[in-house]
Amino acid sequence: GDSVTQMEGPVTLSEEAFLTINCTYTATGYPSLFWYVQYPGEGLQLLLKATKADDKGSNKGFEATYRKETTSFHLEKGSVQVSDSAVYFCALRNAGGTSYGKLTFGQGTILTVHP
Amino acid sequence: DSGVTQTPKHLITATGQRVTLRCSPRSGDLSVYWYQQSLDQGLQFLIQYYNGEERAKGNILERFSAQQFPDLHSELNLSSLELGDSALYFCASSVDQGRRDTQYFGPGTRLTVL
């Protein structure tokens, strides 16, 4: 079945540092890929998405490129802020069969940014 | 604010009891999904409804059931509760059910079983 693997956390950075959170996936067909963010005590918010190979999703300074050849969707940000401290989830969504649109999530990566 | 509402925000109950979690999707969204978030299992898909019909089932226990009503709101019923059912339960909605469609999540219901 489909699966998503994220880099082990937690990740601790200083403000203005460069961020990379690795995400790789296993799936049949051509899934869409997503990054969601969960701030403390809140639900999941969509951060960015990509629906086909070589697409780049971007939002709020975050970027991720859908790499089919390496089955990856790594999240990057050039300069993190304290307000970026949250849990980040990589997810994929396939279609057809019994998957029918459900999201398959990675285990989440806790990011803490210090001033 | 995603536009998806969930009630109640918190629920504390005892083992063996039954509870109902409610979700109202975003206006215009036909598809509703339920997910469970726990420390040991992470985020797991439970069940999906589309325009009132069940479309997909994930790791949902037989003690759990759900339905989507004509006004498109959904309820997740959890019965014979066990300590291990303590978790955060999220509802999400989307316009359709295609792979490109974005799911928008509610704030969740935190269930504590004592």
C-alpha cells in the first residue's frame, strides 16, 4: 500500500537558519503530494501541494518539488522564524481503488525555532 | 479558519461509554473524511463519505461507525470505549474526491477515556 516516510525529528534551529525536512513516498500510480502544518492546539493547515512530477509547491517562503525519479517531496525554507515552530506532515493522496481520496500521512516532524 | 467545524472541542468519558463527534464541512464540500491522531499510531484515516454515501474505509474499528446526513454534516459514533481510544479526532472536507482535491481540516475533538 501507499506510505510516506519523513525524516526523524525533532528539528531545532536558530532563527534565520535554512530548513530542510525530508519526505519520501511509496505509491502506485500518480499521487498528489502535500505538506500540512499543525500549530500547537490546532488542526492541520495545508501548507503547499504538488499534483504532478516536477511541480513545485510554494507558500509563505516554504517550497517543495515533486521528484518522481527519487519519490521525494522535501520541504525547504531559506530563513525560518520563531513563528514557524510547529509539527509538519508530509502526505500523499491517491485515487481509484479502495484509496478513494484518503490522505496517507508521514509520522510528522516537530520543528522548534529559537530566537 | 478552514471553514470546517467540529464539536465538541474536548470530551472526557469513561471506559465502556458511547460518544458522538460532530463535523460540519465547508460550504459546498460534498466529501467528509475522519482521521484519528494518536501518539503511537500517528494520523490514520478512518472513513470517508461523499454526498451521503460511504466511499472508503480505513483502519476503523467495528465499535466505531459514522454517517453523513442530507445537510452534509457528519457524525462519528464511538462505542464501548477503551483507554486506547483516547486520541484527537479530525474531520476534513473537500469539494470532490479526486487526488488533486485539497482536504481542509477542522480543529479536532480531543477524546479522553478514563
